Amino acid sequence: MASRALAFDLVSPERRGTVTAQLVSLIRAAGTHVGTGFLATPYLLPVLADNGELGLAYELLMQDSEPSWLAMVDRGATTMWELWNGIDADGNPHQSLNHYSKGAVVSFLHRYTAGLRQAPGSAGYERIIIEPRPGAGLTSAATSHQGPQGLIEVEWMTADGGLQLRAAVPAGTTAEVHLPGQPAAVVGPGQHHFTAPAAGGTTKNPSL
């Protein structure tokens, strides 16, 4: 309930911190495991990330004991199951082995880990935001989206404590690029390369 209240802006700004703390407490009480159902699970990790709990979002993402996404992977899953134990410890299948609710975690991977999302108020990905938010020790991520204007690609990796990002922006598209701790940069169509050093300013070296 708390995750949906936060996701749908049903909590006043002065109460968001309190409700977020309650959500964190519930997650910790569950041993840092997912306890949400079909309707709330798609919003859980984004809500945590957007309310100052990015680290906890990644803890849940990387949790490998049941119930968790990686427990599925450890049992050979190539799709997301309807139940956390869709294939149980004895190898027996239960209910759907390809389901939307838990599979919605992929949206977090695209929009937060890789960092590609459509800008608010934009139609057809004409304006996009590129804002990778690394965590859990991940050193690289990549995603792409075939939008109406063409293929959008984002790829980043860490090196020497900094972050290097490559973005392919199609014609008719504007990208607002945010790197950790750096001011935003707005670019148009083309191939763009950004470097956010471990210390100092961000440098941009576009090659069109």
C-alpha cells in the first residue's frame, strides 16, 4: 500500500519521508525481501529510488534468496514467474512461468540502471532523459529503444572511479543527459560520448 501511495503521489510532500521510512521498515522486517503483490511490485524499486533509497532498491534487486528475482535466475529462469517459487526447490513448476507483475522489474533496469526514459510531457520519445543511476557494484549497463523517430541507444561503464557514457540519439529527438554529481547537458541527434571523472567536471566529446 505504501509503495502505491508514493508512486501515485497520494502522499503529501511533508509526509513522504515518513511513509518511505515505513516502507523501508516493512522491507527490513521481511529480511530485505519483496513482500508486495501483483499491483505494487512494479512500483516498488522506482519508489525506493525516487525517495532516497536507491541502495535498498538495489539490495532487493540483487537479493538471491526466495522470494527474489535472482532466486528465479538461480533455478534456471529465462522469464519471470507468476509465483516467486514458480519452480520450487525440487524442480516442480507452479502456475504461469511468464508473468507481467514481477517481470516489470525490467522497467527499473531500463529507466534507472541503464538510465533511459521518456521526458515528462513528451510524445513518441521526441524528448528523452538519460540518467544512469548505478548501484550494487554494477560496472556497466546498456539498453536500447526503437522509438518512432528511430533507435535510441544508451551504454555506460565505470573506469578509474568515473563513468563513461555513450548515447545514440535519432533524428527529431532531444536528449537531456544527467551523470552522477554533474550538471545536465542537452544534445540533439547523433552519437555522443560523455565522461564523468571520479573528481572534477564532466567532459563531453561528441562525434556525429
